[in-house]
Amino acid sequence: MLPFLREHHADPGRLHAEGRVTRVALEHARAQVAAFLGARPREVVFTSSGTEAVNAAVAGAIARAGGGHVVTTAVEHSSVREAIERAASGVTVVGVDRFGRFDAAEVAAAVRPDTALVSVQLANHEVGTVQPAADVCARVRPAGTLVHVDACAAVGYLPVSFSALGADLCSVTAHTWGGPKGAGALLVRRGLRVPPLLVGGAQERARRGGMEDIPAWVGFGAAASAVDLTVEAARARALVARAVEGISAVPGIARHGDPSAEGSLPNLLCLAVEGVEAEPVLLALDQHGVAVHSGSSCSSETLEPSPVLAAMGVDAEHTLRVSVGWSSTPADVDRFVSALPSIVEGLRGLRSV
Amino acid sequence: MLPFLREHHADPGRLHAEGRVTRVALEHARAQVAAFLGARPREVVFTSSGTEAVNAAVAGAIARAGGGHVVTTAVEHSSVREAIERAASGVTVVGVDRFGRFDAAEVAAAVRPDTALVSVQLANHEVGTVQPAADVCARVRPAGTLVHVDACAAVGYLPVSFSALGADLCSVTAHTWGGPKGAGALLVRRGLRVPPLLVGGAQERARRGGMEDIPAWVGFGAAASAVDLTVEAARARALVARAVEGISAVPGIARHGDPSAEGSLPNLLCLAVEGVEAEPVLLALDQHGVAVHSGSSCSSETLEPSPVLAAMGVDAEHTLRVSVGWSSTPADVDRFVSALPSIVEGLRGLRSV
């Protein structure tokens, strides 16, 4: 990223030599991201974030149809949920099982003649459950209904292949798995045109107006090219297993979501902690140098209950979301494991007084 | 920006210590940008670009009113024009004089009872003409109609004071005057609520969903804090004067726009070159190491004629847009001045054969 912050500032849309330097870098990054996601380079539309990609996908698909009904699920990220609420003329929300997993047949059965879009996630951002998104695409797309897959939580931890997935639109982000902030992408199936969310320029083949963020997108490409998903997933899963093992003796702690390796993201651990609120646990862990959170990634901390956990029938107030990333170490996990029991015990003691 | 690319990656919305580091940096940047733009920190909503800010302003103001009529001018940036075309139920486009300047009274007279928004620029992005935007605000706002001022071309070259301007909404960008790509802002007058363009998170006080781009926005704040507009404007104006003086002997070259110092941006020079197309001139200048362009900043190079120049009654095919920036030197200008005459002469010679 540094040469593009320090030296090469030119607009890649220009004819001159400086513009060609940034244009070449941009298209190199696009090819790297495409290879990482099993897409064609021309199918990659860079965005400023996963949230922008989701908003562009949902608003664009609905605008393309001139409005209409949308089928989605009860465990989508707030960007999907709110973008649908704003633009759709009607919504069918499909529920989930106790692992937070929707049923592809149930999603497909909810499609109506006026359905403009089906929007489902590839994996859940709070409990890590891997979803049957490819199955939804296989059931829904042959009849001509557009499918958007939100892969923001999955990317960087699960292999994402846009061609194998069979979706029309797919949203990804970069910052959650070692790429930079300011970078995301909307994958748009070859031949499909959806109206852009940001207008005012022919950038990204007239699919997203606005100056290209060359440093961030070059960083996204470099991260996509550098990450070894097999290594990263194994490393993340080992860290999560170390945490699960380490706290197994603490009474009244259970894991939410699918505990199987095939059915879950390797990097997330959603814990139900009986008898204590999440917030004081977070603050106490912070004093031990451990950064965990409640709520989803990418949303500001709020005290509203999580709709994901509510859909699973789980009490969100007593839930901690522990995530490991590219910079996490076994020592980080051990600090968490050694701090948690006394924090929980102390808070439970206060309650029982 | 580097500490936030290298070390401090945390989500500023989190309660933990790492989140507080990025939160403090974000709010420091917001205060810097607010001070630079004569706004309150809470009035600053960071965006990924000027284009996003413009789209958010126009779509938000129209959505707030539940649709409606918009008054704008014939010389707005394509982001303003296209965002209005998409969302407004009707548009009145006010024309300009031969300098590309609109008349504030004419804009005010076009406001109707169903007008949801008046959107005008602070300075023109192609010919550099400074516009009577504050006069528009003074005439229109007392009756309750929202005014958006697009200050993307002006910021960094003209002083922008949101409070003195008296606008409801004001869009700015960072990359055109030495700030980084990936950064812009929408200023929103205290007390005004417009629906966000990007939904799915309570970031930016629930006015823009999506992970905050801390490195880019910290860079925006640092640039805002570092730039001395008096020095920069004088430096830019001297470079432009050097160019004008240097090519004054070339026959058949005239300057578009207001030539007065009060009436024009200091950094832009829009030249009509009689008898030659712009594109071969650009390519030949590029071979001399001089990067100039046709069309507006922030749009990809297209061969479509400029609506700005058309509104002024000018032939865009024969127009070069020369801009100087923070990195431009007298030597750059001299290279342009020494290369241009023979290029123009050569191309005219080809034509007359």
C-alpha cells in the first residue's frame, strides 16, 4: 500500500503515464481478489466496505426489478436487514434452527412471483454457523430469481468460490481477516447489470462512481494473494479449541452455534455465560488485556439484544463473542482462559449477595 | 496514517482498550476536519469519498421529504446530477453565464412549494468559477427549503466555512488537495436528520453504517490540520499565472471561466485550444512528462462532451484542463509551457495538410 500512499496518487481513469501506474495496480489487485474468490476479474466491483457492498447489492437488485418482495433469513447482518427494510415492498423472513442455520428448501419455498431478490449469508457473523447458501442458489436461480450471498463473515476463514456458489451477487470485506479498512467488494455475475449505489462517474466499469481507493484496494489484493486459508483456518480453529478446552471447567458456560468443524467458522466462539451480564465481563477482561465483544462485528456496541441469538432462542445479554484473527496468539487465548473464571465467579458472587 | 495501518486495527465502536485507541484517533480527526471547515465536530459525517458524500446528501434530503422537486444548476458535478436524476420527482436546472456562474436570485426563484432540495456547488470543478452558494443559502433557507452545497472542488483551495456558508448539507473530499484517497465528509447542520445512504450499523452517530476507515480519516484530519490555505492558494495561483504567461504567445489559445482572482479557484486553468482535439494534445504532453486532462476530476476519461462547457456555450473537444496541486512545481509548469507550442503547431499542421 505504501507506494500508493507516498508516491503514486494519480487518478487511474486518466490517459497519462501516472494514471497508467495506478490503473495497472488497480487491475492487478482486481485479479488477485478475483483469484481468491473464484470469480472473473470483471465480476469484481471494489467498494469501501462490506457494508457498502451489501447496500449496493440489495438496493441495486430491488431497483433493477422496480421494487418487489425479498426473501431473507432471521440471522442476517443488520446491513442486509436494514437495506431490505428500506427498499423492498415486502419481506419474508425465514427462521433458523437452534444452531442458527436456515433451511435451503424453506428459503426456496418462500419465493413468490413478485420476489425481486433472495438474500442469505454464507456464514453467520455472531455464532459462526456455516449456511447452505449454495443450496439456496441451486434451488432459486434456475427460475430466474436473483440471489445475493453475504460472505462478509466467511471470507478469509472459509474458501469462497463465486463460481461454485452460483450466486448472482456476493458481498465481501477485507478488514476482518488481515486486509485493510476501506476495502470491500461486490461480486456481480457476468452479464448481470444492477444500478449502482454510488452514481457520478464511470469508475468500476460504470458500476460504482467515485475515486478509486488505490491504497486500500491494492492492500486488499495483496492480502487476498498472501493468505493461505488452509493454514489460517487450522490456526484459528486450534486457538478456539484451546479456549474451549481452557474454560471447560468453568460451570455455567456453554457454546452457541454448531460445534462441528464442518458446520462452523474456525475463528468464532460465541459463549453463553449463565448468571452474568456481558458488559461487566467485557470490561473486566479488558483490564486483563483481552479484547472480546458482544454484538456483531462491524456494528457499534449497543445494548440492544442480538436478533441472531433471539432467532435461535438464546438470551443475548449473557453472551460473549470471542474471535481470533491473523494476529492472535496462544498467549492471547491463555490470558483469556486464566482471567475468565475469576471474573465470572466474582460477578456471580455480587449477584448472589 | 501508518500507526493505524500497522498496529492499531481495532474497531472504534468496541468497549475495550484497543477500541478506545482508534476511537480517540477518529474523534481527533473529526475535530481537525471540523476546525478546517468551520463546522462543529458533531456535524462531520466521514464518508469514503466526495462522491459518497454527495450521494448521501442528495438521496438523504429527497428521502427525508418523501420525494419531491429539486433545484440545481447546469454546471454541477455528475454525482450531483445523477443522484438528483435518480431520486427526484422533478428537476429545475438553472443555467449559467459565459463564466459558468449561476445567479443566486434565479436559483431562489426556481424553488417551488414541493421543492425538497436545492443543490449548488461552491466552485466549479472544470473551469474553477467560484459560485454564489452562500447567497443561495441566504435566500432559500429562511423559507425552510434544504440546501446542499457541493464543496468538493473548492475544499483545500478556497476557505470553506460551513457556519458562514449557512448550508444544511455540504460535501467535501480529501484526495484533491493532499489528503488521502478513501476519505470525504458530509457536513450535516446540527439538528438536521437525513436518512443514511449506507445502513447497517450505528457508526457516525447512526448517520453512516460500515466500519470506519481509520487510516484514511486520520490522514484527512492530518491534512486538514497541516494545510495553510493562504500559502497554498498563493502558490497555486502563481503556478497558474506562470502557465498563462508562458503560453500567451501561442496563437489560438484562450482561457475559459472567470479570469479574476476573486472569481476563480487558484489551481485550475481551463484552456480552449483552437483547431486541435484535446486527446492528441494530452497524449503528446504525456510524452513530455506532463499530466493534464480533459473532463472533470473524479470521472473516468470519456469522450463525451462536458455538460459544464456546453452550458457555457463552449466546445469541449478543444479544451484542456490543467490543474496544479500540492506536489506541483515551477519546473512542471515550465515543462508544460515549453512543450505545448510545438505540439499544438504540429497537430494544426497535420490538419491543414
